[in-house]
Amino acid sequence: MRGAFGTWRRVAGLLLLAALMVVLGVLFNRTQAVDIEAQNRIMLNLRELEKLDSEWNVNILRSHIGLNTNYDPLSAPLARMRELQLRLAAALPITGNAKAGEALEQVTRALVKKEELVEQFKTQNAILRNSLIFFPPAITDLKTELNGIEGAIVQARTVLALDSALNSLLSDILRYNLAPSPALAAQIERTIASMQPLRGDFSDSVSDTIDELGRHAHAILRYRQMENELEMHIANSRTAEAMDKLGSLFDTSFDQVLIEKQHYRTYLFAYSGLLLLLLMYVARRLLRSYSIIGEVNRSLQAANETLEHRVAERTAELEAQSARLKQLAQHDSLTGLVNYGELTRLLAHALVRAGRRGDVVVAMFIDLDGFKAVNDTYGHATGDLVLCEVAKRVQEKLRKEDALARLGGDEFVILLEEVSGREGALRVAQQTLDAIRSITEAGGFPVRISASIGVASAKGKEGFMRGAPALLADADQAMYQAKQGGKNGISFSPQAQWNETAVVAMAVDVVMEGTVHFKAVVPAQGSAPAQETQVRSDASG
């Protein structure tokens, strides 16, 4: 009987202890601090979404005024913005607030609507931009024709009337693009109408240009007004207000959670007082407490291992980002070639090696001829394609150990080491010139470019002492000599140093198209450097 009673008491004690532990666990769980890190991640995601939306608005404005060369900035943030919306949706259970879900749905709808409006904007803006780009050069070319043969064969009064109409049309179009108004649109329509009776006195070319100006003018009248209305709809999408509302709901929800946690802390304090009365009984169950402590220790150890793993992953990510930043810092973002900073570093190292070995280092400064006409005629996007094609074709002509750099704009530099002589440098320069002249198409447009190349060299310790800036300056001056000599050619710097015992200076005497003659001057051994050599190469090859 006594054994059965003792067993019952042990069972009852265990049950009571279990009940006390359950209540303690519930209260303890309810009083745990809010995951501040999770809250911070949520708010950072929301702030990043707001920032991307603001940058999106800025890029829409930049595209509106023509500062963006393409529409990539309007599409670039969309993937990240969708990812952030998914993260915010996944974090909604933390808030326990149904209104936060409604606010997030409102943000999503506003962003989807805004994305649709931006797609419409891109379509309309492309047409508008094309017409605005067409207008100034077209009117300039037409006025040039009026001052030439067309002006000579047509009555002066008609020429003056058309010239005045063109001036008025260009001025009104530019004003309308900045500040559209019905009165200005009507004035443009009257100007276009006044030009129609005059076109019959001119050649078909001038007449077609007048018609083309009319079509583009009507496109500007239509799409500028439509684009302004579309931008107003984009501004009225109120994405920023929806995000502010969502952020406010998140903050309110987190504050409510904190208040709830504080209440449970009060309950836990009262419950702890009750447990003090059972302290003697709990002391006899100390072994159980030790077991609980062991479990906590194991949990902490597992948490530490997880933390170490996360730190290792983050370190690897930072190293990868550092490598990417180093790549961006040393290379041109458009062509992938090394930039000016990396070129000067490579050139300095090459001069050090040449100083030790007595070798020759050659720098070729390349400036494209006709590139500005490509940009003005077909736009910067086509110009970028030309620059990439130049980089590709010139790189194919170089050795693996040679370096090709883009300094910016249409300027490139070739770095050669261990050059055998002047003829070797001339051969590389001629191959480069031929490669550049072989580019006849870019983005579906016919292009015609060539290059002016300045060649400078430095030898051994003397070249090392002069340094990389002096060598680049010599190549730059030689390039300008090629420009002044008629472009589309190669010019050698007078300060060039070679390993040859005799230096040959060549002066070019072009006697017929496509034919080049050289005059060779060979100075005596140990004499001063030969005079500057310029090689003029006809574009026809």
C-alpha cells in the first residue's frame, strides 16, 4: 500500500513538475524578445524598394529629357524590385496584421500598373526621340543645300521664304518639346502648311526632305503631348505613398508585438514568485535541470556552428565582390579593354623590364577618324557598337602579351614589348589601321571610319628614366601630327628609340589615289634620331 502511494506521489510530482515546466515554457516563449534582426531586414528591404522606385522615377525623367542613351535603366531595377516584394510578402506573418497584407497588395498593384505605363512610355519616347534627333541635322543639311545649287536655280524670294519657315519650324519644335501648348502646335501646323506650296520649286531631294520634316514634326506634336500625359499617369501611380503606408503598418505591428511581450514578462514575474515557493521541491529535481542545461548548451553549440558557417559564406561573398570591383576598376565598362589607370600600371612595369633587359617598349596612340559623324548621324548606341567592333578587330591583330586600352571616347592605346625594330612597329600599326578601316557596318547602318595613329617608343634605361607619361605624351603628339597630315595615317615620334643600328625615316609623297611612295633617310652611326616619319594611307587601301 505504501509502495503504491509512493509511486502515485512520484507520478503526481512528475506531472506537476511537467505542468509547471509547460507553463514556464509558454510564458518564457511569449516573453522572448522580438527578432530585431528580422525586423531590420524587413525595413531595409522596404527602404531599398523605395530607393529603387525613386531611382526608377529619376531614370524616367532622364529618358524624358534625353540623358539616357538607351532604356536599360528603366528595366534594370525590375527584377530586384520583384524579389523585394516577395521578401516582404514572406515576412507578413511576423506582423500578424491583415492590413499590412492589404497595403502590400496595394504596393504590388501600383508597381505593376507603373511598369505597364513605363513600357508604353518607352515605345512613345523612342519615336519622339528619333524625331527630335532627326530634326536639327536635317534642317541644317537642307539650309546648306539652299545656300548652294538649290539657292542658285530657284528664285531668291522662294529660297528666303523656305529658309525663314525652316528657322521658325526648328525654333517652334524645340520650344514645343520643352513646353507643349495648343497655340504653339497650331503655329507649327501653319509653318508646315506654308512650306508645302514652296516645295514644287525645288528638286525632288529637297521636296522629300520637306515632307520628311513634316512627318517628324507631326510625330513630335503627337507623341510629346501623349508622353506628358503618360508621365502624369506614372506620377499618379502613388507607389511612394503606398510604400510609406506599408512601412507605417510594419512599424505599428512591431510595436504591438513589443507591448504584448512586455505583458507576458509581467506574467512571468508573478509566476516566478510562485516557483520560489516550490524551490525546495525543485532542488530535489536538480538532475532534471542539469539535463535541460545540457540541451541548451547543445543548442548554443549548434547555433555557434551555424554562425561560423554564415560568416564563412559572407567572407566568400565579400571576396567575390572585391574581385568584381577590381575588374571594374581596371577595365573599360563598354569594350572590356583595360582603362587608363591599368594601362599606366602595365606601361610602368614594361619600362622597368625594358630598363633591365635593354628592350624597346612601343606605345601607339589611336584616334578614330569619322567617329563623330557616326555618332551625329546614327546616335550614340551605334557609336558604342563601332567602338566595341574596333576593340575586337584590333585585339585580334595583337599578340597575347600585347595590351590594348581604351582611354575614353574614341581614343585607344596599344602597348607592345620586345619590339624587334621600327619595321615591326610599323607593321602592327598598319595592320591596326587596316582592321579599323575594314569596319563598314554597325547596327545595320553603313559606317566609314579610319584612324590616325601616333607611334612612340622607349629603349632600355633611358626610356625607363623618362617614364610612362612621357612615352604616352610622345605617342599623343605623333597622333596629332598624323591628324594634321590629313588623317587616316601613321606618324612616328621624333623621340622614338630603336635597337636598329640605322634608323630609317620615311616621308610620304602621295602621287595618285591608293599609291604611297617612301623617301628613306639613313643617318650615320651614332647620329641624332631621324626626323619624324609620317605614313599616309589612302582609305581605299
